[in-house]
Amino acid sequence: QVQLVESGGGLVQAGGSLRLSCAASGSIDNIYAMSWYRQVPGKKRELVAGIMRGSSTNYADSVKGRFTISRDNTEKTLYLQMSDLKPEDTAVYYCNVIIDGLRMRYEYWGQGTQVTVSS
């Protein structure tokens, strides 16, 4: 089992910055990918940024140049540095981890952290 706990959300004015953290614990060996998703009420959860095994990263077009995903050397903490925040970035942000098992991949989610950007 894997547990993911997000922190760092809050209320910020447009143009401001926040850094989200996701602390992973449990059986987190053999990570395939770690990602941040976000969701607003009535819409599908969308990928914001991901970091793969080997450290390649990918970002949603809407956040490129403003958000940076990273992780610590132990791969147990995932970060999302968010800059130049816009009201449309308001959402619940979720941490996601995919782990390679012997025969299949396992996916885990955190409980989410609210980010609210005021105009």
C-alpha cells in the first residue's frame, strides 16, 4: 500500500506563487511515474504535470512556463512549484503515483489540496 499526503494549497492572488508538496509513504519502490492532476466541480480531472522514471517531465499546455514539477532524491516527496497563478488555476490538486508491480501497474491518489486564485 502507498499513502500520499498533499500540502501547500491555499488562497493566493493572481500573479502569486504556491508550492505544493506530496509526501509518499509505504511500498513506493519501482515508481513508474509521479504526477499532479487538478479538478474543478463538474469537470474531468486533468493532468497538470508528470515526471517519469528517468526524470523526463511533461506539462499541460496551460501551465507550461509557469509550473515546475520536481521530486526529492529519495523520490518520496513530489513538488509542484506554481508561479504567475491565474484564477483559472483554481482547483483541487491531486498527487498521483503509478508503481510497477510484478504483473501490473498500481495507481494511487492523494486526498487533494485546494488551490484558490483570486482575481
